[in-house]
Amino acid sequence: MKFNKWTLALAAAGIVTAPSLLRADEQPKPETVLTALSATTLSGYVDTSMEFNPGANHGNLPPYAFSGGASKANGFNLDVVDLALDKPQDESPWASGYHIELWMGPDANTLGTQSGGTVGGDFAIRQAYVLLRTPVGNGINWKIGVFDTPIGYEAYNNPSNPNFTHSYGFTIEPTQHTGILGTYQFCDAFSLSAGVGNTYGPVINARAPSPSYKTYMVAATFTAPTNWAWASGSTFSAGVVNGFDAAQSTDGGGDATSVYAGATVNTPLSALKVGACWFASRVLVRATPGS
């Protein structure tokens, strides 16, 4: 450890202490910081739209997710700005990483993940989870934090969604959970995901009335193998989510169960795929104690 004569003079005068000298000398070099950040990737997109709805009731749009109603009708819109930070897992047995995805813009207010139920400010956390791998068999990959529900055909991110608008089924499906989700890849063709969350709904860190009452989820995906000719790569998935959904009733919430099955099938035309899904939901209203 080296100090110049001016630093030693200040130390002798009591202006600079030895601990501060040590801390200053131990600061990470810029190249060390750059090496630590080099594994993190930054990505995102800007989503805009233009809508024109002819007719006398042009402001009365169907209540599908992110429709915006009259606020988006007959004009140009900034829908959302998406910003994501990722550190992917490597191939090591105990690999780790993370995914952070932030939304800014009007659609962030519709997302519904805001903790405490406070909606507004054109900002929301869409996903934020830690990635971990447990070296059991082929390896179990875990998501711990806020993540997308394992069931459903459509996507929140419009660039990944097959349609310009979202269906009514998407509007009533579960969306995000705060909890843990494990995925095991049995082989190239079959994977299974199972997890536990705080609630059925998307609000971050929300709680059910009973501490032991959690939301449970399971989903399975089959991918057609290469020997299926033109149908290879087609996917078939199914899943169930069951838990407490506070948004279902003003009388204390409800027990919600969602069942999903869907498929995306390739065709002999490489540019053409066919997709379909089926979704069912059941809600048992929970009455307020004493009512």
C-alpha cells in the first residue's frame, strides 16, 4: 500500500484518518466494475398505437385488457415503455441470475402489480425475480420473486402477443404472482412447472386472510419432437392456478380457480402457425366474518 507525501502530511495533521485511507485504497478499479456488469444485458421497447373507432359510440370499447376506453380512442397513443435488465444463468450446476422488467407509461397503471394497491404514476414493476438452479437430475430452475403466471396463451408484452388486442379470456386470467416457481425439463419434449404464490392476483407482496392460505400453480408443456415432420416444434400446454383473489369481491375476496389448455401448431407452410386455447375460471366468494 502506497501513500503520497501530501496524504501522509494530512494524516499527521489529523485531517485524514487511517481507516479512510484504507477505504480509499480498497475501492474497486473501474475495470473490475465493468467486468461485473458485463454479464448483465439491457433491453426494452417502446409500444405505441393509433386507434380510430367510427360510429356514435366510438368511446365505448369492449372491456379487454389495455383497451384504454375513451382515453385511447380516435388518436395516437404512447402505451408503454418497457425496460429490462437480465443476468442469464450459465451452465454451472448451481447457476444463478436475475430478471428485472419495468413499465413506464399509461399501461403501467393497468398492470395492477403496484404494492399496497396504489395505482398511478405511470410506473410499475412487471417482473422482478432471482433465477437459481438446483442440480437435481437434469436441474431444477427456480424463479423467486414476481413472475408471470405459468398458464395462458397471450402475452403482456405486445411484441410477443399474436394479436393487436387482448382477448376477454386474457382479461380474466391470472397475470403475475409473488412467490416461487420451479421448472424441470424431463427431456426435450416435456417440461413441468409448479409453484406457490401469496395470492391469485398480481399485487406485489399481497396477502391472503390466513397466513397458511397460499396460491398453488402447476403447468405442463409438450413440444413435438423433430421426427414429427412439419409439426415438429409445435407446443401443447395445460395448467391450473388456485388461490385467493382479493379483487373478486368487495366482501373480502374469493377463492379463484383457473384451468387452461392451449396449443400452437406448425403447418406445412413454414410461415403459418395455428393457435387455440381454452380457459375456464371459477370463483367462490368469501364473505366478511360476521356478515
